[in-house]
Amino acid sequence: AGFWLGIVRKSQGKYESAINALDSFLQVGAASSEVYRENAQREIENCRWALSISEDDFPKRVITHLDTMVNTAFSEIAPFWTGQELYYASLRFPNPEDTYIPSRPITKILRYDSLTPGVALGDTINFRNRHSANLTINRVGTRLYFTGCDYTEGLSIQCMIYQRDLQEDGTWGPPVLLNDAVNAPQTNTSNPSVGYDEVLQQEVLYFASDRLGGKGGMDIWYAPLDEEGSPGPAINFERVNTPADEITPFYDETFRILYFSSQNHQNMGGFDIFELKQTGPGEWGTVQNLGLPVNTSYDETHFSVDQTGDFAHYASNHPDQVVHEPENRDLRTCCSDIYSAFLNRFILLEASAVCEDQPLGAALFHLEQLDGRVSPMTAQADTLREKLLPESDFRLIAAIPEYHPDTVLFSTRDMQGGEVAFVVAHPKARAFLTVSLTDKINDEPILGATVKILDDRGDILFTESGLTSHSVTVEVEPLRDYDIVVQAPRYLASTRTVSIPTSCTPQKIDAGFAMTPLNLELPLRLFFDNDRPDPGTLRTTTRRSYDQVYRNYYSRKGTFIG
């Protein structure tokens, strides 16, 4: 009696009282079985843990008790959100064929569209006079699974899993009982959920069953589905199962997490919801209690996540449920209601392109997760706002016309859900240098010239002879100096150094050369002083180029021309 009193007190959240009752049981229960004594000690540890925790110890989640559009004074369970609709089951429908006294209601699957109260689905989904519940749909929307259950003795029920296939006319086909790989004979099999296994590269059906080969009570099992959706041999998910009951599995493909409910593990009372993260192909972490405020000392089951990954729905018989007589506290844990939870799991990205702390405006952003789990995305925006998975690495490329794209690598590995990852890209404004040649006298364009551009390291950026245009444009780098050498037949050669400033806007720099014509007939006879340009010789010609010899003398023009 002391053991069960402690369990009841724990389920009511009266942890100090539960510890006292369990301590008393251990002191006087020497004749009790070792199993009970071990369970009592474990429950004492669980009570102490429940007393030590607070909501601050767990990720921040916002819980909402759904209103009477969904919840009633009866039990609502098994929520499954798909598209814009919530499917769930309610235990409130009469069975005219049941002769049991008092009459026993049956569950039916309902659909809620956020606008009108939930409506029971017709015979294309529900059985007419049997329990129907736990609807789930495969990832491509062509097959649904659900449970059909019957009363066996009193209020006890036995369930089996069925499927319905989508027909060409958009309706669901007749119910088909899954094979013995799932529905083992003489067992209770329920809570189907479809997930995708990356190791097997195929869908997997998770479910709960008390079939032989488990660890005790209801266990979580899974069966791979072949290309036609037929389940293979069921495998016990040993990592999550215990001698107590484990039920209502749900696999979240986005975050690679298996959620389930258990009366065991480290819990707060009744059924708690737990998570098990997949850490790699075929590798799993440790079972973790979702904690407050999702779990309570009461029963929390049927946890499922919608397609956005932001919200989950689950069932709980917490005392704030909708009841027949709200003033009667004894009725306030009879039945389950459906709750939603904002999970706050994503990292929020805010990415922008700036220059010297000034926004550059709209950029074309390309975002990719480096492990390939999420498809890359591209969007144009002033500020890119996206939801990111935690524990992941990313590459962001920001591109703007006439700017060099910038690539930023960043990680969410040290961040918690709800945090904002501010990522700043710095595209560099491009700079273009245009060299144009015109006649100094008549401003006519000069063709056939030779242009050479060298950077401040002496490397040739551009060189070309016999240009067919009077101008040439090349891309240059800010904060660099460039030497420009131009030559053209019958014109004096010219050089210039151009410095490129830095700027947050694209630059177009014009280096125009107004070239001086040589109004002389060729060949040209030149006179030099001091035996130049080839000292020590009596040569009257030279092999030096005009460009090599004229510069030194041109700068001394005043010396030679009075």
C-alpha cells in the first residue's frame, strides 16, 4: 500500500509526500519483492529531481490549451497537424451496436481547420462502430495509417494498425490491416507514426506494441517500409524501452528526433514526453525528458510536430482541462485535452550586406547548410531572415550588381533556440579604370595605340598593341596605384600614375590622355649632347626606342630650345 500511495502522490505533484510514503514502504517492506524496492528507490530519486527543477532548466516553450473548438468534456488525444488542418481523436461518440451497460463510447477521428469546430470524418476514414484514432500520413500524402480498436473486457481495448491509400478521385480507399510484421497475433498494437531513416534510405513505421520480444508492457517498435509501403520485420527500439510502458512515438525528420511517452526513465509522474536525438546515421544520443512546462506530474502523450517545426501538439490530463463540472476537482484528471507548444527550437538568421557599417540595400543571398540536410535557398532582400537548425554549419554568399560577392561561414553550434544569428556580409564595390586616347589638337579619337597598365607591384594588368578602339576599360582594386603607359604612331608617348580610392559605391575612373602629335616627317633626325644616347661610339643611328630616349631630353626642353 505504501508503494502505490507514493505513486499516487507523485502523480498529483505532491513530491514531498510521495517521498515520505516511499521511504516508509522501504523501511517496512522488507518482505516486498526486489523489483518493488528498486522501483521505490527510483521513484524517490525522480521525486527529488522533480523538486529540484524549474522552467529555467529547459528550453523556453510556450504552452497553449486549445479551446472548445477542439477540446470537450470528453477525452481528446492523438493530434496530428498536416497542411492547415489538425487531425485528432475524441472519445465521445455512441456505439449503437454496443450492448454493454453502461454504454461505452468510441473514439473517432476529427478534423479542425482553425475556423470551425472539429468535425468527425466520415466512413472513408473512421470505422462505423469501432474505435478509430492515431491518424498519421506518409511524407508524400498518398497513404494514411490509423488504429482500429475494440473493447475486450469492460473498458479494456485491443488495437491494430490499418492503412488507407489515396485513390485517383482524391478519396481514401478501404481500410487494409497491416501484416503480421506489425500486427502480431493476440497483441495490442497502436500509435503508428511514419518517419524517414537516412541509413536505410526509406520510410519507417514506428508504433507501440506489447508483443513478445520487448522489455515489458508496451514498447516502441519500428518496421522499415518497402517501395510499395509494405512493412518488413519489426525491430524493438531497445534504446528507449524499459520494463514499464513506452507509447505514442513520433519521429521529427527536420530535427532528427524521436519523441515518445514513458512511465519510466527520469520522469515527473505518470506518462512524460521524452526525446531521443539522432546524432548520426544509425547513431542516437541519450533519452532526455522534455521537462517543464510540457511535462507535469500528470499524463502527457501523443507528442507530434507540425511541418513548420515550430509547433507541437500533445495530449494531457492536466487539471486545467475542459470538464463537465469545473467546480468538481475530482473530475479534473479524468480525461485528456489537446495542447499546443511553441517549441522555440530554431536559430533566427538576420543577414545583411554592409560597407563601413552602412547597409548596401537589396542583395541576392544564397544560403546553404554544409551537411546538406536542408536544401540551399536563394532570396533577394535588404535583410535575409530565415530559420536555421541548431548544431549546424552554414555558408552565406551575398551578391550585389557591380560588387564583388562576399562569402561568410558561420555556425549555430553554440546557440540556443530562439537566439538570433546576426551575419554581416561585406561585398566590395568594384572599380573600373578607363584609358582613352584623343588628339590634343582636334580632340579626335586615336586608334592603333599601345596601352600598358602595371600595378604597384610591377605586375602587368593589361597590355595590348594596335587597339581598334580609342579606349580600354579594365577592373582595378581600390587602394592601389597603377602606372599607365600609352604610345601611338606620330604622337608623343605619355605615362601617368593613377591612385584608386576606396569607396562603398562602384567606381568608374576615367584616365584620358590628350596626346601631342609629332608634326614632323619620318624618319626623324635627333641631336643629342655629350655623345648620347650611345656614348663612346661614332654611330649616327641607334637601336634604342624613341620611348627610351625622348623622356630624358623632353624634360630638358628648355636647355635645348631658347
